[in-house]
Amino acid sequence: MIKPIQIAEGEKYTIYSLSGMASTRHVEVTVTSTLDTPEYRKSFVSDEPSIHGTWRLGAYRPRRKRKQYHLDVCPGKDLIIPGWGHLLTDSEAYNSFSMNACMNFAGSTDEVKELVARNINPYFSHYDIILTYPDPQNELPDHDGQMVYPDHPSTHAVILRTRENLAARNMISEEKASHIGA
């Protein structure tokens, strides 16, 4: 059982999550009702309640819509930010599709850190998968995003590959610098 996440009826929130297609999605919502205690939603992965499963917090209405939906979040992986109009995802800003199962934001590292600092979800723990794309992917080396929290431990394959690519680029830069200085 998790403790309720502090959301309020009538308030506006932006929820960043990973879609089933391994891309970052964000939805701007107005909470229409909340549950006193969150309900665990069984999935095909696990029937045991955990912060990495899906929990129902209440109901919401998306921005500019009348229909209501269940407010289901994965506390370990979803960012819940008060208000609307925050950073775009890389796919929204650059019309790209990373498909890397990471949280991909368009903006600088500092902007993303400020956004994550406003997160009201106390269970969020996946800082290692947050990437930022200040420029479109085709303008970045190896199409890798910049890690926002590079020192956070990770077992995520894309993050490990990104770290290897970064180490290789740094080693090449050092070799070039040593040849120039010799």
C-alpha cells in the first residue's frame, strides 16, 4: 500500500510518463475526483502491490476535453508536476520518436532539473532515465540525449550505452588534445 500522493480536486497537473511504445508522453489534466486511499490495479506483470505497479488515484479531465478518465499512475516512474505549460517532450518539440524507454525532454539540463524539482510524487525513483534533447536528435552525436542525472546508478541498457558513447568521445578528445600538445 502506498500513501496518497497529494493531489487536489479541481487543480491542474502535468503528468509525464512512459507510453507502451517506449516513448515519453505528457498529459495536462484537471483532477475531477480523488480517492481517499489509492487502489492498486492488477496487471499482467505482478499481482502484488508495489510502487512500480499502476495505482488509481481518482479521475481527471484532459485539457480542452469534457470526457473523464481514471487517473492511473505508476508512482515509481511517473512525474506529477503542478500546473500546465511545462516542458515539451522531444517528440512534441522535434517531431521525433526516440523509442528508448527513457523520459525524453526538449530543453536544457537546468530546465529539466527545475521541472523534476517541482515533482510532487514522492515515490519517483527513476532519475537515471531522464534525458534532455536541447537540439533535434539528428544534430546530436550518436543521437544520444544528455543525461540529466549522469551519476545516478542505472541498469538501463540505453543509459549504459549512452555512458559508453560519452566515455569513448571523451577518450578520443583527450587523445586529440595530447597529439596537439606533443
